[in-house]
Amino acid sequence: MIVRKTAAELEKMRRSGLLVWQILQKLREIAVEGASTMDLEVAAVKMIEDAGAKPAFKGYYVPAAGEQYRFVLCTSVNDEIVHGMPNPKRVLKKGDIVSIDTGVKLDGYYGDSAITVPVGEVSEDTKRLLEVTREALEKAIDRVRAGNRLFDVCSTVEQHVKANGFSVVREYVGHGIGTQLHEEPQVPNYVDRKNENPRLKPGMVLAVEPMVNAGRPEAVVLKDHWTAVTKDGSYSAHFEHCIAVTENGPWVLTRP
Ligand code: MF3
Ligand code: CO
């Protein structure tokens, strides 16, 4: 069942969304050469606490990992796709890219967003990977409209990525969001004909999160049970926003 939110509920999700946005803006500034991914975590923990919010990821049980996640951020560097864990030994260097993904719960409602940040000057190919992934998300956002169907959103990401010679990850997907971090429907970055293709209706909220590999699409999980990396070692980018379906079109809750 896809839960539809009332206007009052969407206002609450807006507050979580804006907090996540603020956190990511601050972390973007901290993510420079010489900073560790644990520096990002420490800053995020403080911002979430100061806002009187709860982290969405810390303590979240993921069956595939067989345990609860231990951090408020996922920090995924270079060939890491998602679920990279903050680590004081993982020091960012010029040419790296780092996906910073975080979620919070405020007043019972979740917000969830991710950006991928270049560290110093990155290669032209890497710039294009970030640009195409960001564009895929923007194009998908524009499809989050009442009357459209879920597959319109999924296929928009897939087509933009493939048209630019990159590949979409299939093992991880976006999701509905509300009083739970992960609600129905699943939002793959490709058309999955095995899934249902519901019509989008006002009050639905989708977390759309393209994960795009420069090379082959396959992902493998490291021995730490969490970190998903590209099988071929190519770089991977990730951007995410929460978008509400409204009578007036898409409302991106996770940015001003
Ligand atoms: N943005 C990711 C998601 O929505 C991050 C989840 S990390 C986890 O699935 F630890 F909470 F699972
Ligand atoms: Co998400």
C-alpha cells in the first residue's frame, strides 16, 4: 500500500527535508582534500542533535547486511556506490568523489537526500558522470506528477543515463518515504516489469535516488557487509531527493 500524506503531514516532511538539505550544504564545505569521511560524520551528528532530530540511518536494520547500521551518514568514495561507512582513515584526496547520504526524523516524519561532491579538481569524465547523474534526477523530478505513472520516473533516469553511455545500478533502488524511511513503492532507476506501475497521486512522496556507474552496472558488497562497490572498479555517483506529488506539480522537499 502506498501511503498518501495530508497537507499537514507534507509540511512536517518539509521540515525534515530542509534540515537534511542544510546538513548536506555544510558537509559539502567540509568535504575537501585532507578531511576524513569521519569528519563529515562528526559534523552531521552535531547538526542533527542541535536540531532536535533523530538520525534515520543509525540503528536501521538492513536484512541483507544482517545488522543495524552504525552511522548517521553513508559516505561512499569513488568506486563505492552506496552504504560506504565513515572512517577516520579514509582521507579525501584531490580527484576523489564522495557521495554523502543522510536522513533524519523530525516530529515523526523522515527526510532523506544525497549529493556527490568532487574533491578538488576531478577528471573530465568524472565531471560528466556527476553532471549526468544530477541531470537524470532533475529530469525524473519533473515526472513526479499526478496522473503520470511510476515507470515514467524510472524510465526517465534509465534513458538519460544510458543515452550518455553510463549504467544504472540495479541492486539498489529509491523508495516511498513518510513515517517510515522506506515505504512503498520501490523506485528503481530502470523499468522493472515485474513490479507494479501505479499511477502517481497527490500526497505520495518518493525518494528518487539515481546510482550511476561510469562503467558496468554490476555491484558487489564488501566483506564489511555494507559497502557496495562497482564490480569493475569504475567510479559511481549518487544523488537523491524526496519529492511530493501535489496538485501543483512536483514539490522537492529536500531543497529550498
Ligand atoms: N539513502 C539510503 C536509502 O534510502 C540510505 C540507507 S542507509 C541505511 O536506502 F543504513 F539506513 F540503510
Ligand atoms: Co533513500
